[in-house]
Amino acid sequence: MTLSLSTEVRMIKGVGPQRAELLAKRGIHTFEDLLAYLPFRYEDRIHFSNIKDILPGGTFTIRARVMSGQAIPHKHHYNAIYHLLVQDAVGGLLPCKFFHGGYLEDRLKAGQQLILHGKVEIDKLRPARLEMINPQLEMLGNGEPDSTEVGRIVPIYEAIGSFGSRAIRRAMYAAVQMLEAGVPDILPEALRARLNFPSRREAQIHVHFPPPNESIEALNTFRTPAQQRLIFEEFFLYQLSLALDRKATRKGNAIAFRVREEKIREALKRILPFKPTAAQKRVLAEIAADLEKPAPMNRLLQGDVGSGKTIVALQAAVIAMENACQAALMAPTEILAVQHYLSARRILAPGGYKVELLISGMKFAEKSAALERIRTGEAQLVIGTHALIEDQVQFARLGFAAIDEQHRFGVMQRKRLMDKAASHGHAPHVLVLTATPIPRTLSLTLYGDLDVSVLDELPPGRTPIQTHLTSEPHLPGTWESLRREINAGHQAYIVYPVIEESKLELKAAMEEFKRLSKEVFPKLKLGLLHGRLSSEEKDAVMESFRKNETQILVATTVIEVGVDVPNATVMVIEHAERFGLAQLHQLRGRIGRGAAKSHCILVGPVRMTEEAQARLQAMVETTDGFKIAEIDLQLRGPGEFFGTRQSGDLGFHIANPLRDKEPLELARKEAFSLAEDANQSAALEGLLRQLPKEWQRRYQLARIG
Ligand code: ADP
Ligand code: MG
């Protein structure tokens, strides 16, 4: 019997219906999905270490048998420490400790054969002795251990619920033996041969069960030919979807704007409330060069918090309006939309431009009137939230659209805004703005279909923000220094982690607000801002903070993006350990916007995890968004860093944009050349036809998304 890639997993020996259900929860339905479930590590079980040769600090794999074992009880059985003594074939003895190891008591009997893998440490109480603490442990079957367990390089899998590493390995082994011979290759044959990659089938097998002569080091750093091929393949397909997308965009016809005329240059200068930085000038020139062309602009403007992205977007809007087109600016929150609206009106109304606000919280009559003005073209620049992409919105002639804080939107929403304009036969020029600076390989992945402009300079006259880390018992001192700032005429934010606007968290923030108003700052005016307020309430709260009628704004993360009140010089972030680094950086970007020195005070618990400590320490040490993004990535890994909002699940199984820079660059080059090369359209079509299901789903997303 042979198995094909589309065989359902429950048909595989060693899986069955129950485990199939566990797998289904992880999105693993077919044999092909299962093959994509890769080991996170490989163990050399051809050459075991002798216990007499192990050294402290090193990581070793040992084959031994149980001599004795004992759980040192604790009042909670779960917390017992299990002490194990093992002996290897040549008589070496090694003690091991397992924290929370009480459960091992029943499982390990004297004589049981084991594989232990872990770091060797010096026993703190008896420095002459070595031990392993919490090594990974695998029990070998009694009798002759089978060939999936020893005598080979063994793949180690993350358990899936009760489906353990060893059981996964056995099922995988059995399945791989039966994999049909005719697995089609996805990569065009010429490309595969040129890059000297193994076939897809061979790579899929070797990545689970490497040949015995494979280097264990290469395996564990994902550098074997099989791994490199699969890594390349994932990047290649992903980049191909970007390339095709981009090709489709390029074909769209946009309105070529006039940008060089004296009248337009004058208009651009006239609206500027300040002297632009060199970076702002350069970026505007890059944008203008795109706007002149009849192919739609699709550009990312990346710039750290406070680098002055808004005005650049407004200038591009002015170019559109001067060309008798409408412009749109979409922001992720109502607060930000309203703020943009107010400042755009201040800047643009004197020039006679008509600025319109569109948010869902507007009164019906107001909204209908706004929609009407958008439809007739009377509204020239429309600023709003997601409300802009609702079905009822019809633009007369949308020529330019900007999306602020793109990381808060999905790719889908970007595309929907573009479609808005397509209705009058032209694709709009699109500019997306983001303050999340990321390394090149990541931006190739996330924004690979966009051209990139970077604002790498902050406007002059900013005093760097000082960041302090403190703990809850020191809050009274914190409130004292906050009071001093306010007495000096400044304003402050106090932020609470109501991240998903959960009711309980919100209640806690509201109670803190009451307590602060009554007990801590009875003489000051405090405002409270959170996501559950109506639009009008939010406006009122922001407006009185802007006017300095309230001195302290107690807020949830609704102020995370964009809010711009230069007189605010203090931000206290409570439970700072609960925020991600990127979020902390965004929050902190709300201060340090004027000339006065600003302070950000991060309040954490007395004890926190090492990871949280590292995060907060990074905030204290740097205000450079780029560095913070790098640290964030190191701490969290790319999966979480991307977040689901940002990218949809990119869904790489083996590829890692941070680790695999070279394959990514190569894959991008090859994918774009395949997509652009008319002579290769047959190869391209063949490839698209036989894409695995999973990629077909993702392509679908790329097509619409
Ligand atoms: P971000 O890039 O975070 O969106 P903003 O566009 O909100 O930044 O700009 C931050 C602040 O800096 C705003 O108050 C804005 O008016 C001001 N600003 C922007 N560019 C300049 C400049 N060239 N000179 C002085 N102030 C500027
Ligand atoms: Mg902004």
C-alpha cells in the first residue's frame, strides 16, 4: 500500500481517529499537512556519550538504564522533585533531578532503558558531582529498541496534546515508508536543477529522517540540503504570491498626476506649518515620482514614532486635490481619525480644501450628509476609520489613499480601500504608513509587494525621553514627581493594560481612575479614556485634554497610536510587564513631542519573569524604534512579533525570515523573475496548478487580500 499526500491522517498507522482529532485542531488534516509538522531538534542516537566523558555546561545525549528513582514529596504531589540515578553500558553513573517530576515515580522502574538529553551541570551542594536537571527523557521499548529510536539521527517533535514526540515519530516513520514515489515537485525543474536542490519527495523524507551521515550541527541549524530546499520553497511560493499581486497592481491604471507645476509646488509649501526635515523632503520626492506615473503607487512609508509621517501624507493628498481628485486617509482608531481630521482642517482649510470626517460613531443625519458630499466630490479629503471602506461609501473620484498605522490593519482592508477607487475606472495611488521599523528580511515578507520609503530623521528640537523602571510599592513617589510636572504646567498620561477591552480589566481601570481622582490627585482634573466610550464621549475627553482643561488622562491602550498632545510630558504605564515591546514603544511615543523634557515611568510588579525584565530594561536603555523592534524579535520570535493582525498567519512551517536571510533573498529574486518573465509563463502556470492545498488557500488570500 502507498500513501499519497492527500491521504487523511487518520488512515496513517499510529494515528487513528482520536489522534486525528488532536491533529485537526492544529490544522493537520492530510498526510501532506503532517509532513509539514517538522521536528524542532534532532538528536544523534548513533553516537551516545559515555557518562564518564560528559562535561559541565555541555549538552549530551546518553543511553542508560534506571538504577533507582525517588520522588521527594511536597504537599502538592505535582511539585515533588524526582531524583533519578541512571547507569550507562560502561558503568558510568549520573544523577538527574526532575522538578514537578512526581508523575515519574509510577512510570520509571529499575532496569528501564532510557535516552536522556540535556545540559550537564555541577551539583550545587556537592560540587564534585555532575547532574542533569530536567533532561528530556524518552523511555525505550523493552527488548530490542526499534530503528526509529536509536541507531540513527532521531527527530524530536513538539508533542501535540497527548500525542507525544515518540508516538509522532513512529507514526511519521511508518507513513514516510509508504509515501508514494510520484510526489510532484512544485519548483520548476529547471530552477530546481540550477539551485541543485533535492527533489521535493526526498526533502520531505530527509527532513524527518535524515540520512545517517548528515551533520547533526547542520540539521540543528537548518542548513542541510533538504531543509534549505523546503525553506526556499516556502519563501518562494510566498514571494511569488507577492510578485503576482504586484504585477496585477502595476497593470491597473491610475491617474498620472501633474506634480511639477509651479502652482502645485506653491500649494505644497504653503500648507507646511514648519520646515520639513531632509528626510521628509526626500520621501515626498519619492512619492511625487510615483504619483506622476499612470501605474498606481503602492508604497510603504516607514518612520519611527514621531518622525512626522502625517504631514507627508497630507502633502500627497494636496497633490491629488490639486489634480481634481479626492484623497482619503484611513486611521485605525476614532481618536486618531478625529485628531487627523482636526489637524488636517487646520492646515488645509486656509487653502480652501474641503476636509471631511467619516467615522461610524457619527449621527445618522451627519453621516448621510458626509456620504453625499463624498459621492458628489464636494468632500476633497476624507479622513476616517474603517467606516471609509464600508459598502455605502462611494467616492466621486478617489485618486490617492493613505493608510495610517498599517500594522493595525490587515492586508484585506488595504485592498478594499483600493477597490473603492477602482469603481470609477482608476486604481488609486496608495501610501501606507507604519511606525513599526523592522529588519529588511521581515519587511520583504510583510510588505514585499510594496516599495519602501523611510523617514530616518526626527524633527529638530526634541529632547530625548527619559525612561524609568519602578515597582508598585514606589508608586507614591511616582505620583509625587507627576504632580511636580503638572505644577510646572505640563500634562500626563496614566495607562492601564486593557488590551482586548475585557470587562474585568476595564472595571479595574475605571476603579483606579476613581481612586486616583479622589485620593491621589483631588486637586487636579482627570479624564478617563477607553474603547467603550461613544465617539462623542471620546471626542469630549480628548478635546478637554488637548485644551489642558484636564491635566491627567487616564487611558487604556486606545491612545496607543498617533495621539499627539505636545504639552504632555509624563507617561506612567502601570502593569508595564503586560505590554509587548512594540506596544510600549508606541505608547511612549505619545510624549516627547514638544521641546520640554519628558519622562516615561514603567511600573512593574516586584517580581517578574526574566523575559518581562528584559523587555522593560530595553525600554529604559533605548528610544530607537529600530533597536526595540530587533530586541522584540529576539525575545518573541517572528511568529508572535507579526501578530495575527499584522499579516494573517504567514504560516511558514520551516522558514524563518530572521534566520534564513539568504534563502529569502534568493527566493525573492527567483520568484519575481519567474513572475515577470513572459517566456516562463508556462512554468508559472504549471506551478500554480499543482500548488498544495494550503498554498492554494493562501494564494486565494493573496489574490483578494
Ligand atoms: P508620526 O510619524 O508618529 O505619525 P506625526 O506626523 O504625528 O508623527 O508628527 C509628530 C509631531 O511632530 C507632530 O506634532 C508634528 O506636527 C510634528 N512635526 C512633524 N514634522 C515636523 C517638522 N519637520 N518640524 C517640526 N515639527 C514637526
Ligand atoms: Mg502617526
